[in-house]
Amino acid sequence: MSAESPLPRIALVGNPNVGKSVLFNALTGAYSTVSNYPGTSVEVSRGHCEIDGVRYEVLDTPGMYSMLPITEEERVAREILLHEESRVVLHVVDARNLERMLPMTLQLVEAGLPVILVVNILDEAERLGMTIDIPLLQEKLGLPVIGAAMARKRGLKEVREAIAGYEPRRAVFGYDSDLERDIARVASLLHGEYRLHSRAIALLLLQRDEEICSLVALTEGEHSVHVEKAVNEIVFERRTDLHLRISLERRRVCKGVLEGVVTQREGREKTFAERLSDLTMNPWTGIPILLLILYLGLYQFVGVFGAGTVVDFLEGTIFEEGINPWLVEAADRHLRWYWLHELLVGEYGIFTLAMRYAIALILPIVGTFFLAFSVIEDTGYFPRLALMVDRIFKRIGLNGRAVIPIVLGFGCDTMATMVTRTLETIRERIIATVLLALAIPCSAQLGVILGLLSGEAGTLIVWTFCIAGIFLLVGFLAAQVVPGERPMFYMEIPPLRMPQPRNVLVKTYTRMQMYFLEILPLFIIASVVLWAGKMTGLLQGLVDLLTPVMRMLGLPEEASAAFIFGFFRRDFGAAGLYDLHTGGLLSPVQLAVAAVTLTLFVPCVAQFLMMKKERGWKVSLAIFAFVTILAFTTGVTLNFVLNATGILG
């Protein structure tokens, strides 16, 4: 749990993709912090705002569908509500899906939380021909209700006024009499102090919430046996799924609340955005759209423009022709010590290697990737991609929800490995971790490889088919071997929107800044380690050790260094491959073999450490060994096939 803030707190809760973050940004502006919730890898945003002269802490909780959590994100959101005092809880819902989201409003009210309901995305609902009577909904619920379209700042003034003028009130929604008797029986046995109302605790106990059972056992002490006995007797007497029963009762209550509140205009034609949305989720049209996005976003923008045009200018014109010759000349004149000369401007020098790689090669590639990623993310395309690939992903032991960490892996595999924690089952997390470690190149590595292969169409096709084939084959085999339950799939589908330039630029800048601050020290450390290895002869020893493997792969001895670089960081290794190619040391066959093997090669140190943190030493070392063996086996096989068939000439 986090320490209690001295400021009154505003907590934002709700399903994913309902505009919580937009409201959070509108309230707090640009001044916010993002950090992992203690003991988890789930990010929570905290910021501050001032309303009528009162300063508040604002908390953007992870997406949750219910007070009964399934995913790690939902557990963190519920943990915040359980243990952190809030002056106001803003429940943000999608106006187009009120009937489905209102049951959670009931749960928050039952918990005794100070709820203000924000009916967001109202502009989209009106475009769909829906009319929502906000005053009537407020009257029926007995709590403040604000109609909003936060992307356009509509309703923001009313939200701030509702927060400033909020007065606690207690609304009660009744269920069938037999269920009410059961709730009252369990609630009457609860004598401890809880953040949530005893009615909500009783309902969660009847739904067999293990965390709440543990909390009650801790709070009630010896008296908890009476509570447990009452719950067991009720479950036995009912002989039914109480979780389903309670859910159906909530849906019945919500249906009654919404009578006369929501009206739908008939005979409305679909908008262009709705027709395009349908096309993105239909496999027959969605796959060509996906290929078009990959071609324009990754290949042309990141691979050709970022890794080609921008890198050529920075690496060739700025560093090779300007900065590096000047630094080397200055070092030759002023540095008398050979070891210091080599450390700063030698083959593995901090300025000639680490700074050049980080600024001239990696930063423009990462920048163009994050820019493309932010544009696609802001359109709302990723949830549609998840829905479209769900059937394929189920064949490899995952579901559509896993597309999020897999796609994030194309940005940074370390971050994506952390995000696998949001997947429901341990089985899914292990399979996703294996695939990220093996066949998902990070943005910098992918950008360099696309830049290298953009002029070699045949080599690019070979690389693409090899990586995609290994991804699907290993995923399919893992789905057969890894034990555990198979997941279910559910995800909110937000409306397709034109991305807002300011949001895109802020996201891109923030991600680039965080990435650069992370990689620059690591590149410098790697450069120092390589320098030390060269000075002591250890690096040459490693190169000699890998030389037989390079021969088996059909690669020159110099390629050993790229694989050694790759262990420090994937993008470092790809940059080493870039130097080999620009030096004319690789034929098309060698380039294809090197690109495939390096992509499949062991995860970088940062990703391995994250794997160890998430999966433990045993699983991480097993993945490490498996990935290494498979990478070199694939490389040797590919070298033999390409030379035997003469496909690449």
C-alpha cells in the first residue's frame, strides 16, 4: 500500500478505454508521475489539481470491470479502493455501453464510496443516435451524474463543480428478498473496521473472493470462523452459482434504472468511422489493413525514413564527417595515455561507439517508432487488432488480449515482459515471455534490421517468413506443452478517432525521453566493458570462443562482436551488424542469416533480469538456454538451405 497523502484524494475508476486518462490529464495538466504500485508491475498515475482553492491529489487507477478482480490491473485498482481514502471517486463510463458498465457503479455505491458518475464519450453516443437523460439518471441513482466528452473538454467544468460541491449520500439498491436475507446475515457478523461498507464485503464473501476472505480473517480474528460458517451454509443451501446470481440481480436493477433514460433513434446510417471499424475487425479486410499499417508505419516510416534517411544524416554527416574526426584529432593531440585514448575515442570508445550508437543510430529509430506507435494507439486500433487475432492467438496458447504485450515488445521487450503480468493465467504469461524473448525484436533492433534489409527485398522476405514462422511454431508447440487453464477473452472496443497531434507528440516525447535516459548509461557501461575486454584480451577470448559458431553460420569472424554486443542490448547488437554491412563484410545470404539469428538470439541483460523478476530463476534460465540453442540451430539450418537453393544468389 502507498502512504496516505496529506491532500484530499480524487480517484478515477472505470473500465479500460472509457477516457479515464483523458479526464486525468484534463484535471492535472502535464504535471503527473507514473510509477509501479508497490509490490506489482502495474503502473499508476498520480497528479495534482486545484479546485475552488483546494489542492487535491488525483489518482488514475488501472482499468477494472468489477470489484471482483481477475487480472493484476483489477487487483491493484481494488487494492487502492480498499486501502486508500478518497474524498471523491469518479466512476468514468462509456455512454454507448451504459447498461454493461452501470453494474460496477452499483458495486461502488454498495461499497459506501463517495461516487460521482461521469458518463463519458457522450458525443460518440449522440452520433450513434442515442439520447441519454442525465438528470433522470441522476434522480434514479441518487448520486451526481455528469454528461461528458472529455476528448473535447465537454463536461470538465461540471466535473470540477461536482467535486467541489460533493456531499456524502447513501443510495441503496435492493435485490430479491432471499438474496437480501443472505447479505444481511453475513453483514451482521462483520464487526471489524473496513474501508468498504459491510454490505459490499458480504457480497464479495458470497462470491468467494479469496483476498476479501483473507482480509476478513485478519480483521475479525477468531470471530471469522462464524463468518466463514455462515457463508458456507448459504452457499450449500442455495445450491447455485451465487456469483452469477448476484451479477444477474445487478443487471436487473440496472435495466430498471435505465428505463426511460436511454433512447435510440432508429434508421441511422453508419458513419465512415463505424464502417472502417467493422473492416478492421473482419479477417478478410482486417489483415490487408494490418499489412498496410505495417508497411507504411514500420517499413516505410521507421525502416526507410527513420533507420535510413535520418540515421544516414546523423551517423554519416554529423558523426562520421563532423564530430568523430574532430574528437579523434583532439585526443591524438592531447591524450598521452593509450588506455584513456582507447576508452574515449577508440574502437569501443565512449564517444566513437556508445554515443554514436545511442544518438545517431538508436534514437532516431526509436523516435520514429514511438511516433508511429502513438498515432496508431490514439486511433483506437489496437483493441480491434486484439479482436481480429484472437482466433490465431488461441492456437498458440494466448488470446487477443495478449496482443498488447506482444505489440509493446516491438517498442521494448523489457517493458513488454513486465506487462505480461496483466494476462490472466500463468500459462499465458510463460508463453508470452518465451515469444517476446525469442521472436519479437524491439523497436531499435527492428528499425536497424529494416534499414539494413530495405534495399534487399529477397533478404527482407526471408527474414520476415523465418521470424513469423518461428513465432507461430514455437507458440503452437508451447500451447501443447505448457500446462494450465486456457484463458477467456474480453476487451473494450473504443471508437475509432483521428489522433490528436498534441497527445501524440507528448506521448512520443515522454517515451523517447524515458528510453534515452535508460539506454545512454547502459551503452556507456557496455562500451567500458568492451574496452576493458579489449585491453585485457578477454574480448578476443570471447570472439575466439564464438568463431567456430560463426563458421557454422557462414559468417565472418568479425560477426562475433555483434552477438556479444547483442547480449548487452538487442539494439547494440543490431548496430554492430549495421557496421559490418556498411563495411561490405556481408553477402545477401550472410546478411539474412545474421539478421535472423541475431533477432532470435538471447534477450538482452535488462530483459533477462525482468524475466527473472516476473518468472523466477528456473523458468528464466530455461528460456535463456532454449532461445540460444534455437537461434543458432535456425541460423545454421537457414545458411545451409540458402546456399543449397541459391535463393538469394
